[in-house]
Amino acid sequence: MGKIRLGIIFGGISTEHDVSIVSGTSVIKNLNKEKYEIYPIYISKEGKWYHYTKKIEEIDLLEIGKEIEEKKEIANQLDELKKLDVVFPVLHGLGGEDGTIQGLLELLKIPYVGCKVLASSIGMDKAYTKVMFEKANINQAEYIYVKKAKENYYLISKDFSQKILPLELITEKVEKTIGLPVFVKPSNSGSSVGIRKAKDKIELEEAIGYAAQFDSKILIEKNITGHEVECAVLGNEEVIASSVGEILAAEDFYTYDAKYKNQESKVVIPANISNEIIEEIRKLAIKAFQAIDGKGLARVDFFVGENNKIYINEINTMPGFTTISMYPKLWEKAGMPYSTLLDKLIQLALEEK
Ligand SMILES: Nc1ncnc2c1ncn2[C@@H]1O[C@H](COP(=O)(O)OP(=O)(O)O)[C@@H](O)[C@H]1O
Ligand SMILES: [Mg+2]
């Protein structure tokens, strides 16, 4: 049998472009070159597609913030994709983790690693992820959902009815119903971009305005203090969950810098929580994955608050993929080395053909 023609798409148009470069180069470096003929496809921030022309054997993972230099523009993206047996879209955020690239690959009938269109878009959009988690009866932090359109803010009820409300009244409602501090997030976000913690009403107003620069849909969430933990899931119909890892963020919360720049941030596997809670979280991670109709992989993130109460935070359908990222590390601890994990993910993609 010849080698599998594998496309690795990375970079991308989202705010997580830089993170994707690190994930993508890390995947390429660790793939079994005997098994795969690798086609690295780099998407610039502007959305231009390029061949990454560096010799495959010499590709090493790039530091965060480093750009791809050896590149040649791809004249016809569709022709390029049609050459491939399978694609691993190592893209985070909009234009990659949100179902758009998945839709393109569906149309071209090319198998790909990870979640399909629907699960990808639900997982990307925090407001809709929450709806699915509610339906699945998985506990999460109390929240208020707001939309911005043409300078007006709309309060969106749980039944999706909406009313215009001045920002002062929204902040008042937040204070009365969920209490400060809160987390304010653009609904479509990742890597903590656009997210702020607000301690008072002034910070809250500012945080809402700031989040609105990234997405017209905004979530305001109760602050949960406790352990921040993550669980990896893998599989199509038969889904397995890894152990649970804990984040020890070097800053007030797990900000972009704490994630990728601050060497003081640590991950601990297993998390500093009881085995009982770990088991509970593993079950919930699979439940959450199935609730969004996940395929292939996801990292499911939780908080363990007071009295060991578990809150689901989010599901990442294309989690960070560097050798030190939580997703591959959780599997490594479970006895599955990084390159075996990559083989498994590609095999799961080909099964779905
Ligand atoms: N409700 C919350 N309570 C406490 N910390 C939170 C809460 N929501 C988010 N955070 C902190 O903010 C970080 C980023 O938020 P998250 O929802 O995970 O967004 P992203 O998709 O950008 O990772 C989390 O890793 C956590 O440190
Ligand atoms: Mg997160």
C-alpha cells in the first residue's frame, strides 16, 4: 500500500492564527513520515492559501508568534484539496473550528480529522454550546446572554425572546441576578481572546464593549472559583475519555498570555481532585461530546467549585495540539504517545468516509 496523502491545514484567519501555527508544525513534526505523504497547507491571516515549502523532515515546531516564511501561494485551493486522501485541519477558532472548513471538505468528499459541520459550529459558539449542555442536564455557571446590533444591546432570554436594554440596565441585571465578579466572553472565541473578568459595574460595561469588538453575541457568566480541569475524549461511535488534567494558571485566570507565554503556568495530571470527581468528569465529558454529536476528538473543560460541584465550561473541537498541550499530554499519560494519537485520529477520519 502506498503512503496516505495527508493534508495538514494550519494558520487560518482567526484570532488563534498564531496558536494554530504552533499546533500545526507540532503535528507535522510528529507524524510518521513512512506512513504519510504530508501536504502542509498554510492559511495566512488574510485567508490566502500557501504550500509550506520547508522540507518536511526539517519542519520543527515554531515558537508562538513566529510566522511561516518558506511559502508559495496555492493557485487553486480546490485542486489542491482534491489531491488528498484525508485532511487534518489543525485550525483553531473561526474559519477552522467552526464548521466552515469542514463544510468545504464535506462538499469535496474528502475525509477529515475531527468533528463534522454541526458539532464544530455548536462547539465554537459558546451561547449555543450552553443550550446543548442545558438540554443534556450538565451543570454550568449561571449566565446572561446579550447581543449587540447597530449600537443597541439586546437581552436574550432563555426562550430566545429579546428586548433592547441600555447597558446600565444590563449591568444592573447582572449584579442582581448573578452577582459580581463575572466573566464576559465573546460567544465565538478561543484562547481567551476578548475575555475579561469584571469586578464592578464599570469594568463590566467596559468588558461588554470589549467583547462586542470580537462578536455581536456576548456571554456574561458567574465567576466560579476552584479547580480548572480538562478531559480529552477520542472516538466516533465508541468514545473514550482520558484522565483529567488541571490548569494552574500563572495569572488571575487562564488568559492568552498565561496559556502561551507565561512559563509559570502549569498543567498537572491527574488533577488535584478526588478519584470520584475525576470519574464523574470523565463521564460528563463523553456526555457533552455526544450532546453536540462530536466525532473524532474534543477537549472538554470544567471547573470544580465549592463542595466539589462540577461545572462544565466549554468543549473545544480542535484543542491546542503542541507536544505540551493538554490534549496530547492527557493521552500520553494514558500510554498513547503523540504520534500514535495522530495515527488514531487519522484512522477515525478514514472510518467515517
Ligand atoms: N465562569 C468562569 N469562572 C471562572 N473562570 C472562568 C470562567 N469562564 C472562563 N474563565 C477563565 O477564562 C478562561 C477562558 O475562558 P473560556 O470560556 O475557556 O474561553 P476560551 O474559549 O477562550 O478558552 C478559562 O480558561 C478560565 O481560566
Ligand atoms: Mg477555554
